[in-house]
Amino acid sequence: MSGQPLGTSNQSTPLPCGTIVYRLILRNDGLNPETNRAQRAAFLRRDNEEGLSVFLRDKCDLHEAIGSMKKVRAVVTLHVGRMYDLGLSVVPDENDPRHAEILGVPLPSDDLSTALYLGGQLAGQSRPVWQR
Amino acid sequence: MNAAATPYYEIPNCPTYGHVVVPMEPLLTGVQKKAWVLPGDYVEYWQPRDVASALDVDYDTTISRVIAMAQEEEDGPTLHALTTALVLLANLRDQIDFPFPRATASTTPDGGIHVYWERPGRTLVLAVPPRQDAAGYIYHEDATGHAALRDTSPQTLVRWLTWFAYA
């Protein structure tokens, strides 16, 4: 999933703990073929991303989120408060009220251990809501 | 035809780099016309007895998953990552004295490969780099913590896979 280019996301007030967000999974290998649940690969940051891109469930219909990308393999939900428990922050994108960024996940090239750990935690917390 | 005369097999339909030829010798066991095919003139190498005695479904599944990533149309692993992962897994299988644990796999954003062994309370990841000048890692995680080791030597891989298998 593509996040915002570096420097463009909003660093403003974090979202309320009760917020639910959608994370789009674009590749087959973002899902564990044994369980059909998200695996940590779906939560690794790309070099050109400041954070992990998500959509706010209250502001964006599920099918609108799916339609925002060319090829979506699955969609999972995450609870913002549980991400705060991991030490992450989730901030709204001031350029797109439907969109937010999960901040605090390091690039694998900078800190592979933390990136994989947090990826595993996020995958474990996620709940599947749609699959192609 | 004998083994020495047929040291390669071919993985077809890898969009990024066409067909891939990989050393065959360490990858013989468990391969049975599933995710890849052999060149036609190597057919007689595959006598039923050769495969049946060494069939390993979990290893075969793992290898198939790694190869499937190279057959995706977009953002597949680099050729270096693919061949390195296949050889590391084949060598690993040859060196352990317990059943090969089934793993899943993914392509990383930079074209590397992650191979995941996961069970409740214990995770092991083999991180294969996209390029020869980048480092590979072994990541391990359990209730006591997590760490990534910059070492994918055969001895280290065997040690950590044993740690995983005997959780």
C-alpha cells in the first residue's frame, strides 16, 4: 500500500483511541496462506513512506477505500487505541479527511528487528473485513 | 542421464527476469512438478523412486511459495534474492535432522525475501537481501524478546530453526 511521500503528512493531533481504520493489503504475500489473515509483510514501510497509510472507517466507506487503489487483495481493520499501546501514533492527513498515517514504524533497512516486531503486532491485531 | 549431467532446473514465467535457472543438485528432493517444470530432456532424471523416498510436503510448499512471488506480475524479488533464498533453504533442509517446518514468504519493499516460520509464542524470519552487497538477517521473537542477527550462515540457520522447531 502506498503511503504519503515524505514530508507531506500531518503531524497534528493524534486520532481518538476509539477510532477504527482500514489498512489495504495489495499483494498476495500480505496474507498468510495458512490462515488467510494479514501477515507482518503487510505492515512493512517502504523507503518513500513516512508512515503506514490507512483510511478512517468513519470517514470512508469500505468500497470507496478499495476503489482508491488499482489492485486490492484484502482489507483489514485496526483499532487506534491498541496501536497507541505499541508506542505508535496515528495522525490524520490534513490533505485528505478520509486518510491517516500510522507513525513510528521504522524502515526495515534502518531497524529490521523493530520493523518486524511491530509488523507482527499489527498483523496480530488486525481483523479481516474483505478479501478478493 | 545421471545427476552430474543435469545440474540445473528451470523456473518458468518469472515476469521480471524471464525464466530462472537454478542449480538443481541441492533442490532435488521434494520437487515434483508443482510450481515449476523441468526442461524436457531432463525427464528421465525424475524416476518415481528418486522423489518418493524424499518427498517433503512442507519443504516443497515453502519452496513453492518463494517461487510464486517471482511469478507475480509486480514487485517481485530480485534474481539475487530468489536464488539465494532457494539455495539457503535447500542447504538448510539438507542439514537438519528433523522435519522441515512449513514457512510462508513475502517479497520486501526493496526486492528482498522474507521467509516466515511462525507458531504461537515463537517466530523466526529469514531475511534475504535484494543485492549481493546487502546483508541477510535472521530475526527471532518469543515472549522474552526479539532480535535480528546479521548472520545467515548455515550453522546459524540450523541453530535457530532447531530453536523454532523444538519450541
